[in-house]
Amino acid sequence: MGDAGERATASALVRLADSLEPRSPGFAGRIRDLAAELAPAIDPALSSAFAQCLGRVVRLEGVGRDAGLALVAVAPAVIAELGAAPIRAWCVGFEEIGAHSVRAAQAFAVSALAALSTTPEAAGRLAACALAVAGLAERHRTDPLVPRFASAAGEAIAVRGGSVVEAWARYCEAAVFGSRRTATHFGLLPDADGLGDEELSSAIALATRAATTDRIGGHKVFEAAPAALAGTPRHSRSAVMTLGHLLAGDSALLLDALNVVGPVLRRLDRPARWMVLDLASEIAAVARAAAPRFLRSVLRVGDAVGYGHDLEAFVREGLALAEIQPVAAEAFFGLETRGARAFLTRHDAAVLLEDVETTLRGYLQLIEGERMPLVGVEALGLFAPIATDGATIPVSERVNVFPIWEENFTLMKLQATLGTMWPQEGTLTFEIGRWLESEDEGGLEEFFRRFESPAAAAGIFMHLEALRVMPRLAERYPGLLADVVELRQRVFPRDEILPEAGAAAAMLFLALGGAVERVTLPAGKGDEVCALARAAQAGEATVYDTARCTALFSRLLAEGELVRVYGLEEFLADDPALAYLLDLEDDDTPAAPGDDPGSPGDLAQEPHTGKGERSDETSPSVPVDPELLKAYLEQNPELTVHRAEGAIDPSGLFVAGLTGAGMAGDTPESNRESADRMFAVQRPTRHAKGVHLHDEWDHRIEDYRVGWCHVHDLEVDGDNGTFFTSALSEHRELLPEVRRQFQKVKPEGYRVLRGLLDGEDFDLNAVVDARADMRARHDTSSKLYTARKREERDVATLFLLDMSASTDEETEPPPSPDPGGGNDDEFDFTVRAPAQKRRRIIDIQKEALVVMSQALEEIGDLYAIYGFSGHGRKQVELFSVKSFDESLTMGVRSRIGGIEPQRSTRMGAALRQALTYFRPIVARSKHLILLSDGFPQDFDYGDDRRSNVYGLKDTAMALREAEQAGISTFCITVDRSGNDYLREMCEAKRYLVIDEIDALPLELPKIYSEATRGG
């Protein structure tokens, strides 16, 4: 630049400095210094524009203030690079905001100028962002939060445009302005890698709508929605936002849906995604709370019925319930009701072991000559784990691989047959020392542990062993082989393996009995598996050949050379280096960050179960109870292998099998973690002998919630029999009266049977009738004899005792009775008065049980005693005091004395568990007597703890179930208001309210004798 140009450049800034000299000599001096630096670096036009902008800033904010100082501090090289247009835009934005708030304008100007200095492309975003801040400043001129937002918005132009800042401003107005909460939302936009400006704006707008009704919830949505949207397939995001706005009125529901929608959609193909989102939106429009439930269950429903008309029919059935009762739709779409389970059963081709176990046992007895014990396991491939003990036969709890029920049953039958062959074919005699030619000890379990991925090695071994023994199976069971051929042709329609199929497909083909001659693979690919098949056909292959081939395939799998992997996120999450093996999403456009379901980042940030359920849904607070997990797996089988609608991809089937458990009873770490996430509960205070799942009746939906209550089977800590002994002593005068009363319910020693063809004596009436018939020339009966039959009492009774915390209350001492006596036929309640002292309700109940048990031992009736308590539906406790097969031993007496108050009163679940104890009992007369001190109540026994309706209805249904099972019930309560609710639970003749608790030891024997009379 020439001298004239430099003088012109300097003169514009110098003139501005001269004008400001009277007001701020220091600021004027800084401008002169800048003019000297700029003169050789920029042309006069840019200098003039810069000077004009600086003058406009000074006129608005004053001399030597924030924006002006920031502009003067910009390096000459940066000014030259920016040019006049961005600086003018910056100045215009400053003036637009400053028209409403100078402080906000200063804050925006400083941060925006810094962004312009480092990110030149931010200049194109500046005007729109300034407009958004100006609008906020206009609406909230004096609010001290406006300058803070302006500063954050100025920084944001480095990465985001005006639409995002405008959405951000609207959100802050809804969530923070006018509140007294700390404004943490201004400093940072939520993490939104992979989202464009419009998508991020939509996510923030969703949070804004949520914040209008729930500021705290809106903030959670603000933080979660962008990441959740980024985690969904790109082409589905607009539909996800549509669903989100339908749920935005309830932040909790919205968050629930956002957390699960990404993992679900990533597991579906594009048409299924559209269908699921459309149906979810339709549900949200009618029953908002049911939509997240649907999203959580849709993978299981789709696995059972497919993603077509049957899925639509499922939704229509749920929506019909919503019109009657929204909570019924919630339970239906959550698969919590028997109605929902029944729908899946009607449309599901899956085979459940519990449904066919008797048939399978009969089949095994036919082929083996004995009934082999079957064990249900979770097999992730075609073949079940190998039981090394040889004493059990593992088969899948649920098989849903093929679209036809008969094909799935054939697969289960094949699993069972192979289970019988492992001991015969030398599988279980494997010794690792012999294989390695070393001194090492151990069998198959040790063999699998030697691999980097034991679960994958075990899966490969199972397939290869099936291949090895298949020729023997074909010889022994040709009928089964014909069925297996149909399965093989379902997977391999051409019944051959072509070169492009690969070694893994060849392994599966041969394991299903395919001919090795029909396998065509390139040289060096699959040679080992073909050699094993040829040796097996010749009868020369051993389990050690299988082991050698397993080692080779495991290495190939680890190196990524074996097969594409489907649905192995959990397995590969342990080794992110293998994540590239995952089958990527079928988007038309390149996958954005967070859009790839198989990326290591996704796996680390959002692990999910094999069914696509978000792990957050049931993240554990403590380790899962093994017994509870066992009960869950027994009653709610889940599989990750989805039912195929057409031709089945052999690679997918094969590799799914590789991630299954290798040994019966062994659970891979990934499976344990899935189980923990799926099913997390607090441990009981005592060690549970078992955990049982029971349905619970919900009167609001007029259906059962399936597997809703978890009943823990516990034992009572004893007291060495001291209470029992003292109670006997205290009631020693009552016992003779009880015994005498019980003698009246005992039947006579013999009963006369009449009308017999032969017997001990003549039936005189029959003889007279026969003689008359003879005289009248009619046919005469030859049944002229009688006999005596010994009559025995056949009664089984279970006493179910309420051990809730309320039984810890003390009672008033009873008044002293008047002396007197009773008659010989009824109880004399004045024989002996209870001790004149205050006692707890639980102690009086225990005394009644002492009196009853002592008398029942003498009469010989079969009886059991259990107590119940709990805390919530997942922690119902049933305490075993005396089972039916126990006598009144010292241990039982000790446990009666050890009964103590516990927690809440969830009667329905306790009653249902008590009914299971009657199943092995053979008795003509079965009775259940419930002793309680109040109505059913628990903290989650219905939506409202203050209401007893839910608990009463459930208990009434449980009592009705007992009657339907042929078990007579009788309820006894010491709650004086018991009539108010007992009449809703059972018939008047089926309950009794005892006004004076101290009369219970006297009343209980009388009630028992009346209830069991004729037994």
C-alpha cells in the first residue's frame, strides 16, 4: 500500500480518535495505535468501514466500553481476513440488540466477535442469531438473564445458525425466565453431533413445549432429546418428532419414548420403522401413556406376529381398550395382561417347552427307554448348550426361528435328540490334556475357557458336534431326519452351498444333515469343516477333531474373516475392535455419527438387551437375585433370534448361535449383564429359598397383570420353642375343651354300605323288597347284602397368617369374665380368662395357632402354617412355618414362636402362592383359613395408596380362584371395621369379624371345626 493509502487508512481512525479525545484520552490513544498498525495491512475502504462501525458502537454504548474495546483489540490480520461485510453485520447486530438492551448487546458483541475471529463461516450466521437475541431482549428488557443468554448465543454462532439460537431463546423463556432456579441452560447447547440445525431446532422446540407445563422435566428433555434424535435413523427423525410432540404434555412419558425409540428403530428395516412410528403416534393421540409401553414391547410383538396386518390388529385391540379405560391400554401395550399374552399366543408360531414338555419326555422315553430330565435353557442359535453332567438334556425354553409351529417343534425335538447322543458319541469324555498332549486337567468347560471368547467358542463347538454326530442320527432316527431335511431346505432352498456362501454357511448346512458333496467352496475356505464332515460320514471323526476345528473357526471369527454378524451388539461391545462386523443400517445416505447402530460409540453409550430394549429401563441398583432371574426365565422366556417370514439367512442363524451359552448352567458375562438390566430388584432381608411369579388382578383393566408379583419363599427364625411352651401352659385349661369340641367333627368309626352283591350281613329292607317282587313275578334284585366301611376324616387345611407391621400393636387387657360353666355341647368361654396384660396382636394370633396345632395333631388332620408380608409387588414375602408334610416337631414349634411383624399386606399374591402348596395334596376336603388384622394394603397396591379398592378386588379374585380350585376359604379378622370390606371380598358365610382379639384362641378352633365339618 502506498503512502497515500496508508494516510487515508489512518486518517479515518485518527479522526475518530480525535473526536473521542476529550471524553476518553486513553481509548483515543488505543485507536491511534491501532490505526498505525492497520495502515500497512488494510485498504482505505476497509479502514473506513471499520472506523464507521467503531463509531456506531461508541455512540450506542459510550466510550471505552466492552464492545468497543473488543473491536479495537482485534488483530489487523484478522480484520483484513474478515473484510468489511462481516464487520458491518456484526455492528448491525449489535445495534439491533442494543435498541432493547445495551448490556445484552455488549455481551453478544464480545462473544460473537471472538467467534468471527476463529470461525470465518460464522459471519453468515451472525445476522439471524442477532435477530433472535434482539427478540428476547425486546421481550425481557430488564431481566439479568438476557445478557447471559446473549453472550452464549454469540459463542454459538461458531457452530450453529440462527434457527437454533431462536429455538434456544424460546426454550429459555419457557424453562428459566420467571423462575428462581439457577440458569444453567444458557452456557451450553446440548450435545447434538450428527444433527443439522433444523433437526436440533426441532429437538429444542420439543423441550420448549415440555417446559411450558413442567420446567424441570423440560430441562431433562432439553438435555436428552438431541442425543436421542441423533441416535435414530435419519429418515425416521421427522416422524419421531411428530410422536414427541404428541407426548410433550408429559415430560416423563416423552423421555421414556425418546430413550427407547432409537434402539428399537435401529433393529427394524425401513418399512417396519414407518409402521411402528405411525402406530405409536396413533396410540399417543388416544392414550398418551400407552405409547412408550408400545415402543418397549413392539420388538417382542413384532417377533411374534410380524410387522404387518397382525401388528395393526394388535394395536386396534389395545386402542379399543383405551376407549373404555386408558390404563387398560397401558397394561395391554406393555404386555402385562393375559389378554395381550393371549393375542401373541394366537398369532405366534413359537414353541414353548412348558407346552410340549410332556410330549418331548414321552418321545425321549420311546427312543431311549427312559424318561430323561429336560432342562429349559436360552439357546441363541439352532442348538442348545451341552450338559457336561450327562444327567440332563438342555433344550430351548422357547423356539421361534421358523415361521411354522411344526418346524419350530422339529427343531426342539432335534435339540432333545442330540442331547441324548452326546454321552454315546464321546462328547462328554473330552479331556483337554489329551487334546493338548499335556498334563492339563479339565473337560469341555476348561476347553472353552481357553478361548478369548468362550461363548463364541462354545457355540461353534455345538454346531460342529452336531455336524459330527449327524450321520449317526440319520441311521438311528430316519423319521426325524426327514423333518430335519425340511428345516435345512427352509434355510437353504437349493439344498447346496455355493462358493459365495462361505465356511459358516457350510458348517450350518452340514450340521443340518446336508451332503458334503453339495458344498462348493474356494480352495482354502472351509477345507477343515468339509474334512470333518467326510470323517464323520466314514465314522472316523472324534470329539478331538471337533475341538481342532473349533479352534480354527474361533480364530477366523476373531480376525473378522468368518461371517457378517447380525444382532451381536452385546457380544461385540466387549471388544470394540470387532464392531465393524455389525450389519450396518440400510440408509440411503452416509451414516451420521450416532446413526450407526454398530458403532463402538453407540455400544459404549447405550448398551441394550438382545430384544432391543433400552438398558436404562431396568438398570439395576443391586445385583439380580439368582432365584428371581430363574423364575423370570422360566415364566417369561425371551429369545434374540427372530422368526423369519421367508428364506432364512444362514449366516445370521449361525452367528446368533455362536453367542449362546456354551455349557448348561453357565451364563456368559454378557448374558448376566443383560439379565441384571432386565430384572433388577432389591434383595430380600432374608435368604429366599425360591422366588415365584404370580399374576395379579387389576379391576381397572378387567384383566390379570402377568407375572406382576414376585413372591419370595422365606423361613422364619425360631425361638427355641419358648413361646410355644408358655402358650400351652397359659391355655392349659382351654385345651381339653378344644379336644372335646374336635371329637364332634370326627366321623363314626364305621359307615354301613347297603345294596351290595355280597357282604357281611343281609339288608333286611332289600330282602323284603326282593320277596315282594318275587311274589309279584317281577325281576328281583340280587343286591341283598350290607357291609361296614371304616370312615376316615380326609381334611387338609392351610392357615395363612397376616404378619404385617400393624400386628405389632398392643391390645387392651380384656375384662375379667364372670365365673360360671358351659354346657357339654358348646365351647365354654368362661372356663379360663386370658392373662390380664397388654399383648400384641401377633402374639394372640400365635397363641391361637399353638392351640390349633396341638389339637390338630391329636385329631390327625393335615395342616400347614404360612405367614405373609412384603414391601411392593416385587418383594412379597411368604414365610414357611409348617408345611403339609411336617409334623409338629420342635423346629415347627420354634418357628411358630419366631413369627414377628414385618411390613405390608399384599394378600392376593400370598393367597395365590399358598394355593400352589395344595397341588400335591390328595384330600377330599381342602381349606384355607386367612387370619388378618386389616384390609389388603401395600405402597404400590394400585395407583393410590389411600384407596383400598385395588387390593380388595385382587384379594377377592384370589379367593375366587381358590374356590374354583376346590379349596374352601374362610377369612378371620380382628379388625372391628372388617365388615366394611370383607363383604366386598367374600360371601358373608365365608368370613368372621372377631371384636375382641383376645377371644381368637377360643374362637379359632370353633371356626375350624365348623368350616371342616363333614370332611
